[in-house]
Amino acid sequence: MLASRLMSDPDDVIVIGGGAAGLMCALTAGSRGRRVRVIELANRVGKKILMSGGGRCNFTNTGTSAANFISANPHFCKSALARFRPQQFIDLVERHGIAYHEKELGQLFCDESAKLIVRMLLDECAAADVRIDTSCTVERVQPIEGGFLVDTALGRVRAPALVVATGGLSIPSMGASGFGFELARQFGHSVLPTRAGLVPLTLSGKHQERFEGLSGVALPVSAQCNGQRFDNFLLITHRGVSGPAILQISSYWQPGDDLRLDLLPQADAFETLKRLQAQRPAAELRTVLAELLPKRFAERLCEVWFESRPIKQFNDPELRAIAAQLKDWPLIASGTEGYRTAEVTLGGVDTDELSSTTMQSKRVPGLYFIGEVVDVTGWLGGYNFQWAWASGHAAGMAV
């Protein structure tokens, strides 16, 4: 894309990976006068940016804090996040005249297209004379005296600083691979176990059969697992359940863990049922529940779990039992849809072996890891992009 220097020309910084973190690192380092080369396997940079947020890119979250991230070391992300805050990225967006809006809970989206965010990053890279090589595979990386030698499909390059910004394993159709993890291990780094995060959950056997025919039904719930709780929508799918509440809790759930749903998160279920019993005593339970939940879902509850008869026939203990189940519904998931549809990868390069200030390896001088390849994973809602910007900025200021 940006090819102002030959492959044989020396570089100060080589960034492997042209995603959000890699581009932020490149433009930051380039603006400091560093000669930066970005090497991207795909035929274009920023593919995950382009697909994010339904094509409108949820580029940050105004409420970002360390509490919104999962890591073996929950304190690691604090330094980078403190030194590049959401407002700094918003300022960049505004300087480029990109219109945006807040959807909910501090989530900022482009009014038009995610393409504008990629174009902004490329324009900033161009202004900083960053070279970007796309459709460029990395065949070998070697440490040499004073830096690194990288053999690519386009030739051999060298630089004193190497930044690994290859992302995680999520959405392999976008070119995701384990290359960054392999590179980390090559240089003696520990990689914590990885798994899919922010991912739909699958149901099987009778648990799936009970929801058969309800695909597309959505309802607000509170999902709870391992001490975490997320209030948002659940969506029933052909394979199981999805929606923001499920994607959020999936990062804290593993097979066998107890997962509970509050199907009436904004209501006192017993008092609500008592009120409706007084108002409409002759109405069947399924009809009453259909006022509180999607009709098809309410009907299925009464087909499988609750006996539907006129609500006046239910005594208080029976109504309390129904209310208790609605407020504490066990969801027995069998697994996840995996990396194919996961938005992020949990786990990654062990943060104990990185500087939280610069993202530089404590083992190999001049080697940096940023973005999703690191064991820092954000919640749904723009947090992972903010980590990409912050960690990329931290490395870009240090190289």
C-alpha cells in the first residue's frame, strides 16, 4: 500500500501485523521519526476493523478501565490504558472529520462505515512515512546482532526493533493464525492457554431440543457465571444462544461451569405475577407470561417447564416457585461455537514477561508484543479496540 522504501533499505522498526494495534504502533513510531515497516499477510490491512460493529466499527468505549479486561495479571493493562485514553482516540477521529455516535454503555460507533477508521489510520501512517507491505508472508524471524532479520515473501528485512501485532486465533476466515504465539515461544516466551472468547454458546441433546423452532427470539436477561454478571439481550440461535449477554459471559464460562439466567432482570417476578393474577385471574399462565416475555418463548416455557392453567388456580407457593425459576434459570451449554465466530482470543503471551509500560519483552531486548496476542482480553463493547490503540501507542512511543 505505502511503498516509499525498498525492501533492502534499513528500517528502525518492523511491525508484523496490520491490524488495529499494529497500525497504531506504526503511526505512533513513525510520527516520532522512526522508519517503520508493517508486514501484513492479508491482501489488505485492518480486516477485523472493517467487519467490526456490523461494519461501523465500535472503535472505543468511553468507560474503559482495567476492570473491563481479563488477564492472569489484572494490573498489567493499567499503564498503557492510562497513557492512551479513549478521548485521545476520539480526538484523532474528530480531527479526520469522522462522524460517530454512542450506541449504549459508552460504546462509540462510526455513523457511516468502518472503512473511515482504516482510512484514517492509513492516512496517519502515510503522513509518518510508514511503509506497509500486504500479501506478505513471514517465512523466518532470526535474532541478529543489534536486532532482527525477517525473511518475507517479498525479500529480507532487518531492524533493531520487532513488534508482534499478529492478533489471536479468532475468525480464521480473516486470516487469523497462531503465528504470533509461535514466534513468542521461539524467543522463549510463555504463552498462556488460549480459548475462544466473546463467542456464542452451543446447546445439545434435550437442552437444544427444548428451544427448537425459537431461533431469532431475543429477550433481555441477566447472565451470571463465576461471580460475573452481564445485563443485556440473549438471542436464541439454531445451535444455541448468542446475543450481547451471552457473548460477555462466555469469556468467563467453561464447560461444566454453572451458568444462570435471570429472565426478568428488571422485575420482582413474584410481585409481578401476583399483580397480574389480581388483574386477570382467568388468563392462562402462558398468556400472562407472554406479557413479560416474547410470546413464543413464554408458550414454550409452559409447554416444557410450567403447567399452563388459569393463573387464579396457582397458590402463592406455586407462584413463588415459578418466580424463583424465572429469576434463576439454569442454562446447560455444551460448548462454544469456537474461534470460527469468536470475537477475541483469551490467553496469549504471558504478561509477566513483558514491560507494562513499553510492551517490550523482558527476555529479548527490542522485541515487543501488542494487542490481542497478549494475555489481555476486553469485554464486548469497544474495549478490545481501546486495548489495541493503547498497547500499540505504548510500544510506538518506546521503540
